Amino acid sequence: MTPLKHWQDAASAAAGVLILVAPWLAGYALVQPALANSVIIGTLLFTGSLAAAVIGRAWAECGIAGLGAWMLASPWALALEDAAAIRVAVVTGGLVLLLGATALAAEWRARGRRGRAAAAAPKA
């Protein structure tokens, strides 16, 4: 089994599950735009987080951050009026955006260390 490259990927996968089931937990399952948004983004986030954990590429972390940004902006983009749907979208979106950004920063730091180590290695 491949170990996780970033702890943020596991947290993002858990957030994806939370977003996926949030309409039923928070009671806005009858609000169709919010329900569809949660199901689609939750599913994409869960699968994208698993892929990011295995692939470990910067573009995968950018995708997670992008899903978080969409979730954060979605109440206004979809003109949601349900308070629970808005609260869940803003809180989880902000959290996922932060997780994606910190994983991306960790990936960039690791890439910089690998590049400096390769440059400092003695040439044969």
C-alpha cells in the first residue's frame, strides 16, 4: 500500500464524505441546487483526494483547492437561500481550500528541496 504523501489528502477525503452527506445531516436535502452541488462536489473531492494521495502532483492539489474555492463561492453562484446549506458550503469550502493550499505549499517546498539536493550533489 502506498503511504499518504500529505496528511491534507486524508483530511480532504473526509471533508468530501462530509460534504456528500451534509444535505441529509443538516436538513437541506430538499433544496435541489444545494443537494446537487453537495453530491457532485463531495464525490469529486473524495475521489480527487484519493488520487492526490496516490499521485502526489501539484496539479492534483490545485484541483482540491479549486473544489474548495467553488464550494466557498457556491452559495452566491447558485443563489442559495437555505441558511444550513450556506453555512455548510462556506465552512467546508473554506476548510477544503485551506487544506488544498497547505498541501500545495508542502508539495512546492518538497520540490524545492529535491531540486537543491540534486544541484548540490557532486557530479561524477
